[in-house]
Amino acid sequence: MTDPLIDSLERALAEREAAGLGRRRRVVESRAGPRAVVDGRELVSFAGNDYLGLAGEPSLAEAAAVAARRWGVGATASHLLCGHYAAHEALEREIAEWVAPCAGARAVTFSTGYLANLAIVSALADRETEVFADRLNHACLNDGALLARSRLVRYAHGDAGALARRLASSDAPRKLIATDAVFSMDGDVAPLVALAALAQAHDAWLVVDDAHGFGVLGGGRGTLAELGVASPRIVLMGTLGKAAGVAGAFVAAHPAVVETIVQTARPYLFTTASPPMLAETLRASLVLVRADAWRRERLARHVARFRAGAADLPWRLGDSRTPIQPLVVGDAIEATRLSQALERRGVFVPAIRPPTVPEGTSRLRVSLSAAHRDDDVDALLRALAEAARDSR
Ligand SMILES: Cc1ncc(COP(=O)(O)O)c(C=O)c1O
């Protein structure tokens, strides 16, 4: 006997698959790092966001083991019950002092960046608020607006002029501008100087999601620090599972903003705190993020090497100076084929398709890491050149 509810799901899944939009979880059987055993085969991976090569760093694995013995493995409850440990408190203090998006900033940590963005937007916005979002923002900023029941107004990607026009024509009593600092699928940088000026002129909050700039730009302090932008109206989110190599996220902002999140944000209140052993591991990771400038230098060399080698490929290379290097193929099925062709040559670069990127802009998202060697980048370029030859 068939069940009509199950049937409808199965039909929808089959349609996704036929449109080249099916997704498959790849099983990794090796330690985090650029040489990964994926579904039983060793590949050079350009798929992760381990920009500084810290996820597999032996000294951090040791710090985690020591922290687990000291704190145990679970936080047992939310931060407001009894899940807020001295390790979280110390981590928050150290992050706030370092990233400082405004004078006297405070920080609060989360178990994921997704939750952090939900918390920021839902704490600062409500039904009366208009949330102005770059069209290519990460999905979780938009989901924050949904949770807050705010009106979402999207503006053309990276276009401060378009945002200015939308702000000028808004009569909402409260306004919030939300942007990725480094766009996750394009690698380009938001015009944060102009956005901060607009936030000032229109009495709006400016929420900056620096998931991909933290640890990489501004000597590791992130994109705002690199561009010299600071303001009590800026709410900075950074993730700790990418360049910092561990897991979690922080929000750093004026103490009144942070206290509002702690007091009122449902994604903060109604979830178990991240284990204190991870907070302690992150403290050790942040020492390396700050001190190991060589990791950023090596990463910058890989970016330059890749861009020089990829300039003549038949796919459009996005205008990015960050470790995120998109090769835009267009069609979802074509992008998947290219990804498979690379994999046959021992290189793992996933195809990114709608809804993660807009229709018609499916791409390979090459993500570089300080843990790559020069010959890894060369192997990628060789595989791309061969795939280009075969596709002619
Ligand atoms: C721009 C951006 N913001 C937020 C997130 C969510 O962070 P997390 O993976 O820690 O939930 C991601 C990636 O996952 C991201 O790319």
C-alpha cells in the first residue's frame, strides 16, 4: 500500500534529482585537512572553510583533550541556567577585546553562526522593523528576519546606492541593515565603509556577518578591522568553525546590544550551551589565529597562485581576493559534471547550486587553506585545465 504523504515527498525528491539539484552527503574518513579520504578515496580537498589550517592542528587536538579532562564534555544546560562556564566567560572577554567593533565592546558566544544570526536579528528587529539585506547574504540572516516577523527588503548585491534609495523611501520606525562581510559563495567584500555611513544617516543597525573574514582579513581581526570601520551601531558576528578551526560563533557589539541578546533572544535562551571544552579549545585556537601571521601569508600566496593559473579557464572566475574563489559554470548539471570530472582526477571541489546560489549561477566554489601546499594548488589547476580540454 502506498501512502500519499510519502508519495508526494518521493515525487518531489525525484524532481530535484532530475533537475540536477539532488544533494549527497559525502563521508569523510580522515582527519580534518586538505588531504581527505572521501567515500573511501583520497582526494585533495578544496571544499572546507579551514582557511588557516587549524581544524587538524595537533596542538589544538591536545588542547581539546586537556580541556575535556578539565571541564568534561557537555555544558549540561543553556547559558542562563547553569551552562555558562568560566571558559565561555574568558573566551568572550578575549574576543571582545580583540575584534572591538566599537569602544568598550562585549561579546557573547553561540554554538553555531546560524543561531548567532537568528539571535541578533530577532533581538534587534520586530514586526515594525524593515531588514535591508544584500541579495547574496547567507540564508541565516534572512531567516533571522523571518523569526522576528520583520519585513525583508533585499537590495542589489554590494550596491550601497541601491540600499540608500531603499532606506530613503522607507518609513519603517526601525531599520536594520544586514550584510555578509565576505560573501560566502563569491568571496567578494561588502562596501562596509559606505554601509556604516548609511546606518549612521538613517538611524539603522548594521549587522555584519564576518563568517569568512574573521581570522583571514585585518590581521585576523576581520573585515571591519581591515577597513577601519567601527561604531556602536555595528553588530559583528564571526564564526569559529571556519578560520578558527573549531566550532561556534560570537557576536561582538556595544554592551547594551549584547545584554539585549542575552536577555531576550530566543536562539540564545532556548538552547544548550556549547561544551566548555570547545570554548577552552577556541581560546587556544585564537592564540594561533592572532600570532601565526605566516598562515595568512601562505594563504594569500595560494590565492595569487590560483588566480594566475585560473585566468584562462573557460569559466568565469569571480572577482575575489579572499580564499573563496568561485568558478561560475552557470547550469547546475554542468557544474555537477565538472565537479565529478575533477574528482576523477583526485581533486574535491563541490558544485554549488540553487538555492544556495541564484538560478543560472551554479559554480565550483574553490576554498583555499594555509594547510594546502603549492603542489596541491598546482594539482587543482592541472585538473581544471584537463577538464576544460575534455569539455571542448
Ligand atoms: C556567511 C555565513 N554566515 C553564517 C554561517 C553559519 O555559520 P555556522 O556554520 O557556524 O552555523 C555561514 C556558514 O555556514 C556562512 O557562510
